[in-house]
Amino acid sequence: MTTSIAARRLSLLFAAASVLIASSAPALSVEPSIEVSIAPGRQAQLKYLLAQDCGSCHGMTRKGGLGPALLPDNLAGKPDQLLVATILDGRTGTAMPPWRGQLTEAEAAWLVQQLRRGVE
Amino acid sequence: MSMCLNRQDAKQDFLEPPRRQDAKFFLLKNDFLGALAPWRFVLVCLGVLAVFRSGRFHVVFLAALLTACAATPLRGTGDLGVVIERASGSVLIVDTTHMSTLARVQGLGDLSHASLVYSRDERYAYVFGRDGGLTKIDILTARIVKRIVQSGNSIGGAISQDGKLIAVSNYEPGGVKVFDAETLEQVADIPTGVKVVGLADAPGQRFVFSLFESGAIWIADFSAGRTPELTKFDHIGREPYDGLVFGDGRYYLAGLFGENGLTELDLWHPEAGARRVLPEYGKGEQKLPVFKMPHLQGWSLAGDPIFVPAVGLHEVLAIERGTWKQIARIPVHSQPVFVIGRPDARQVWVNFAHPDNDTVQVIDVDTLKVVDTFKPGKAVLHLEFTPRGEAVWISLRDEDRIDIYDTATLKRLGTLPAEKPSGIFFTHRAHRIGL
């Protein structure tokens, strides 16, 4: 009897903890497992691309240039799907080119996550 | 006497990658030299005076000179240049005769997009940074003379015909600000409300620039003083992305991103208005993605034909200057970024946008054909010819180095380490209209 109560309490605790963890994680429309699936070496390449090549238009500090600023505040309220689609397919009528072919959907989603977190 | 650059110190500084500590160390050493300078000057003057009085002119004058420059020899700046290190907010001062690096100057802010112009004495470089920073550097002493942050986001600048005004083109807030070249005090503010690109100087104390979103070209004429007379040309084409004034100062040419072709403005006859160049060019053809906006300033010489990058097509266009007729469409490796004429206008060198930016092509102006294709390394961002074009310096961002090539043989002459180098600017630009 005592063991079963202890077990129930423990499972409740776990449930509470998992809810806490879930709510503290940033809201993502992509599965967190996608992030895990990008190899660390590729992550470094993507970060470099973000800093250097996205940086040609958006600034290396992402405060904008010919392209708009991409700081977390600028992206707030814009859904992930829109941002991922912008990266992959560009934006017609602007200088934003489509990166599909150079980036996978998962990689674009990972970049959006990085931008939202405001990586240095 | 601050004209003496202590090469030993500078080299020492360069050996280490840019770090705060090194910068401090370097500045301290320079401050020390700077503090000595007036004393050395006084010594020279006393020496010369003493000599005139005593009559033994030659001997003592020589002695005085030796005193002045025993530690730091006098030198000119005609073979110097500045290289932007875009990720670390620093620049290198380089020597094109000895293919060496003399010093690194730090503390220039965000240089992710940066360019510069030179004072007409070729001693000072005015660096325009992404963060709106305008930094005046003394390239002889390798020190920042003055630095201001004049806007939130800038793209480039120009120096006036008389060398007294520095104009900066801004994205945020959009417009052009003009400063006194000596003091960097603001002289004029020309708000446009939109991003300004393609700012260049033109004869008659004029600055010419394009407005990206509103598709306009403006001329700001400072010949009457500090208040400019503005002439505006609307409907010049959609989204001009860059512009240039040719070496003879007659034409301003703007490249268009939002539509086909270019726009020219005859600065001898501005009343004739801006006119489209090759509006039919590339019409109906599938546009390819542009992963890096091309630049136009490469072809600032008075050579004919002129060569410009196509936008969204992997071609370089050869155009007859003045009549603006297409002479050739030259197929190239990828989206051209810089299309730069060798000073004698016999060769045109081209680099390309990401992800094909490991390649350089050479076009022979005589045959209008690509005669060489080679891969100097990863991320070729810029090329700069020595004043008379026997060599070309190539910045390789992802290799952290600058390579120097013989333009006749394509043999690599040397290589210099640099932190994420981008723009290379040699001092002979000081005396070129439009640069």
C-alpha cells in the first residue's frame, strides 16, 4: 500500500516536471527531434552561413541592411512556418533569394530557432 | 614626425590574432612614439637653425635628419592600402610594394559591410561601417583619429572633389549625411526616408546617389557652400541597388534589381534626365537567385566598352559607353559580384556570389571572352589592383588570408594572413573620380 502511494506520488512528480519542462521550452512548430538530427559539424556550418552570408544583407549582428533586421524582437509574432518558407523559397519582389537546394527544411527550421534565441 | 610608421612594432602586433590586449599594447606603443614626435621635431628645427648660423649646413642638416628618423624612417603612402576585416571590426594597413602588412587598427565597430575613401593627401582613410560608424584613420601612424556613429545603419560613402566633404549613405534612417573631412563635424543632412545606395562623387562638388525603394536618383550640389542644391530624378527604374560615376566624371550609372537593365544620367546634361540602358536585356528569361547583391563600383575607369554584372543571370555585359548599346553578353561561372577592370582596361576580373564564390574569372577585353578560370580559395569577396595593375590582391574570407597574383602570368606572388578579409582599398583611389 505504502509503496503504491509512493509510486503514484513519484509519477505525479514526473508528470508535473515534464509539464514544467515543456512549458519552459520555446514554442516550436517543428519537433525538437529535428534539432537533434542536425550533426554538430553541420550546425557549425549553418551558424557560419548565418553570420557571414545571411550577414551580407541582414548584417553580421543581424540589425539589418538591405534586408530587414532579424533580432528576436523583429521576429516575434511571425510564425515559424512563414520564416522557414521565406528562407527556403525566398520572397518574391524582394532581394531575398530561395535557399532551397542549399538548405533542407529541417536546417531552415533550425536556423529560425537560432534567430529566435538571438545567438551571437 | 608622426609620419614615421614604426614597422617593427606594427609587425609584432600583426603576428597575433586580434585581441583586446594586443590592441592596448599596440596603442600604448604608438602613444609613446606619438608623445616623442614633437620633441623630435623641435630637435630637427634646432639642428637646422644651428646649421644655418654656423655655416656647416650639410653635415648638421644630415645629422638632424638622422636624429629625426633614426627609429622610424619617413615614408610615402602611395603604395599603401587598407583591408577590411569584416568580422572583427578591424582593418589592416598593407604595403603593396613589399607585399606586407604594416599594422592592424581595431575598434571600428560592425564592418560586415564596409567601404572607405581616402583623403587627397592619401594619408587618411574614412571607413564607413554597417553600424553607421564613420572612422577616420591615419594610415601612417595606424591610429584612429576620430570615430563617430552618424546613423543606425550605413552602406557607403564618398569624398568631394575638393577633398573637404565626406558624404555617407544611410539605410537607417535613410538619407545622406555630409561631414567636414578635417573634423567630422556634420555639415549637412539630406533625409530621403528610404535606403540610399550607390553614392558617388562627381565634378562640381556634387554627390550623386540612388534611392532603393523609391527608384530615384538625386544630385546634391555643394558648389555654393554647406547647403546643397538638390536635383531629383524620379521613376528611374525599380530598386536601384548600386551606382557609379565613371572615371572621367561624366556619367552616373545605376544598376536595377527590381527590373531589367540599368539607368544612366549624363552629368554634363542632367537636364536631359535619367535614361534606361538595355531595358530589354534578359526580358522573358528565367531569373536565377541572387545570393549576394552585385556591386557596380568596379568599373570606374574611363575604359570603353564598360563591363557590368548582370543581375539574376550568369553573365557579364559589355556595353558601349555613351550610346549604351550592348556589345556582348559574356557567359560566366555564376552570379557576378565585382566586375573590375585592370587599370590598363585590357582585362576584367570577376568574382561570384555564394555558393560559387571560390572562383575567379578573367575576361580578355580584346576578344570579349573568358580566358582564365581559377579557384584561389573559399569565399573570394573582393579584388583590388595595384595602381598600374601588374598585380591583383584577392581577399579570401573563409581562408583568412589575402592572396596576391601577377595579372600577366596568374602566378601567385604572395599571401598574407587576415581575419575574415573583405574589401581591399589602395590609396591611389584618392585621386580617382567616383571612388
